[in-house]
Amino acid sequence: MIFTEAKSKEKILKSLSAFEKIFIFGCGSCATKCGTGGEDEVKAASHWLTENGKKITGFFVIESPCDERLTKKALREKKKELGQAEAVLVLSCGSGVQTIVENLNIPAVPGLDSMFLAKIENSKNFQEKCSLCGDCILEETAGLCVITLCPKHLKNGPCGGSDGEKCEVNTESECVWSLIYKKLKKQNKLSQLFTFQNPQKFSQKIPGQIVKKL
Amino acid sequence: MKFKQLLPTKKFLITGELAPPKGTDLEDFDKNVGLIKDYVDAINVTDNQRAIMRASSLACAAHLVQAGIPAIWQITGRDRNSLALESDILGTSILGIENILVVGGDYPAKKSKHFPKPVYELDSVQIIQLIKKLETGFDLNDQPLKGKPSFTIGAVANPEAEPLEIHLLKLWKKVSAGAQFIQTQPIFEISQFEKFFEAFLNYQETFEKNSDCQKPLVVPKFLVGVFPLTSLKTARFLHDNLAGVKIPEKIFTELEKSPDQVQTGLEAAVELIEKLKAKSDGVHLMAMGAGEIMQKILRSQNF
């Protein structure tokens, strides 16, 4: 899932400073799971925005705002309340915000920062796992992503900056190469690490891709 | 004699490391160069070390070469994408720089006021492969070059890295890709290098057996890092800020007890270099710009 963090109230109020009447959208999927854009958060936003002089014309949690079909349906259902609003505050990832933007005539302000693709350990613990590199080699690195878990995305082995087995950058974590090494050694598959790895193929990752499958 | 010509000889090699200025004023840089140039076989010019901005290492290495001083240009994968790497490598050759030390690159400090976007498109193994490719007269797109460079290529090793085997594997990858000399992170006791080097040599067979490399591999020359700890403050700074550096606890104790920390640090460095003469191919002296300290150590030796 996409992990998001709430922007500060100061930042949101600054972004909404030109508007008085606000409609709030939330996300029933990822942003609900990490407690940034679900029912509770949307209601809380309604509350503190009202305390700061805003008029909330309505709020709604779209199951997945990034799904345009669901967003269009929500916009139809909430047409009257949206018609009274001057801007919308969207508590979802950037994909959700932009899907709403493309289907609405009034300004949309993001209330969250999209941070990373996460594994959910529990409701309070989220770990970044995938960088969407478009060139997955997980089967060659004991299932541990070096693009994500190594800050330097090293594909041929560790850097010399580790402190013992701790990562130079994320000093509380064990170096991912140390983890890969131990895992492959246990599995008697160290031979995999002798392969010379090529650089990541960035041609796969040119931004703004549109995929239309038949 | 060129650094390249010295490598295959039995001469105990000495290199010294200097950082470019943080600005355009070369006065201190030139002063330090003056203090050490007569005692070293080449001078390394660091490349935004610790991801802290300094003037271009390429420009300062060229400045040395223009003055007739052999330079080792340090290049990291942190700040340049593959296009910039190719371009700068060719530029380096045009400017007469003959030696390159390939470094992965320290990560920018999280607490920086301005956090620069780290690149790391190519790792150190891939950068060495890139240099070798350019030397054959072709770029990464297999396009022919009009004029090809030729370099003496170095790589870095950290004798204290763990788990040892995975670091040995990567070091042999760098050698297999084309590294001809290795400069290590600083050590403070001879045993730190001895056990590492023995393990490195012992691993050659395993590496050759398992990898798709040209055999037999040539063991590169090892220039062991020496950093004189002339004060407790310096020791603590290195310990806290230099990635991968391990200072044994007894060094701190000795410095704390010493009535003259500078003298203690100098003596320890000189003693270490003496021991390294029998155990390595050379020494790489680092002192964070303390040119006088470096000169004292270098003068005390009969290299």
C-alpha cells in the first residue's frame, strides 16, 4: 500500500487561505490503513478547519480515489455539496488527488504527502519495501530489495560505510547486503552474489507513463 | 616517474590526500600541496567528501597536473549520472589526469539544511567497468569515441567491514572489473590490515571459481590508509563522522593519558607506517588538510 503522512495544519491552512468553503475527500484504502485519510481523519479535519474559520460544505471517503470510476461516482453523488465549495481538501496519495482534479472544476489541495510503498506490519508499523524500479531482481538478492533497502541502491554488494553490520545511512537497520549474505549463506546459494549486476534500466521509468491495454 | 610506472615496481608507495577548498581560494590547498609534494608519489583530490560541498575535484586535480604533480582524481557515484560520469572521465583525460580512484560515495547527512539529491546510478564496480569501456574507445551506447582515454584505476577497501566475506567478494569484483590499486580506509593497528589482507588473498580462489571473470586475476597494490590522531577531538570526530572507520578503544585511552597528544599521534602514525612497510605495498596518508602534520610524518620516513 501507499504510505502517506499528514501535512501540517499550518501548511494546509496556508494552502487553503484563499478559500472559505471547503469540501473534504478521504481515501478508504491506503490512507485509511495508515490513519491519514479515513473516516476519523476526514471528520477531524472537518472539525479543526471549522475551528479555523472554514465552512465545510461536506465530506466523503471515496473507497479508492485513484480509481476514476469510483471518483466519478462520488462526484456525482456529492454534486450539491461540491457545488457550494470553493476548493476541496483531499486526504489521499497524489494519484487520488490528481484523479479528483481531472474530474472537478474547483481547486484541489493535497492534505497528505505520499511517502513510499509499504508492508503493513500492524496498524502502527509500516516499512518501505518497494521503489517501483521497474527492473525487479528480488530472486537474485534473497528476496530483499537493494534498490529500496540500500540507500545507495547498490547492486554489486555493500559499500564500505557500514558500522559493523549496521547501515551507514539508516544506522538502526542492519545493512541489507549483510542480511542478503547471511540468508544466501544459510540457503547455500552464495554463488548468486558473484554475478556482475548491471545498472538499473531507467528507460523503464520515464515519468508520466500511460498504459492502455486492449 | 608516473604513478602508473611505479605500481609494478617494489617501491613502497606513498600517496597523500587533500580536499579542494570550499570556495575558489586555492591558497590553503596550494600550501598543503607544497608541504607534501616532494614526499609523495601522487596526491589524491577528494570528491565532495562526506557529501559536503567542495570545489570540483576534477578542477583541483587538473590544477595539480598543470603544476607537474601527479594527481589521483577521486570520483563518486553519488553526484553524477552515467552521462556526467562518461563526460567527466573524458574531460579528466583531456586535462592530463592519469589516475582515478573510484569511490561509491558517502551519503549526504540527513540533518543538512539543503539535502542534495543522491544519484548512485552506477556503483563503484559499474564505474570501473565504465572507465574500461571508454578505454576501449566506446561509450555506454556502443558509439565510437574520437580519442580514447587511458587511466590507472584504483578502488577503496574497508579492512574493518562486516560481514567480511561479502566485502571481500565486492572487492574482488572491483579488481576483476579493472582496479589496479586499492587505497584503504584508515587503520590504527597493524592487525586490522593483516587479517583483512590475508582473508582477501585467501578468497581469490573462491572468487575465480564462482565468477565469470578473466583468470587469473592480478592482485592489486594495497596502499593502507593512515590517519594521524593528533588529538582526542580528531579521534572522536573520525569515529563519529567517517563512515566505516573503527578506532580501537586503547587509542582513545592513550590520547587521554598523553601530555602531548600531537606527539603521541605522530609517533603512533610513524610506528604504524614502519610496520606497514613489511606488510603492504604502500601507505595512503590522510589528515583532513593538516599539511604540517603530514609533512612531519613524511619527512620522518626514508621512503
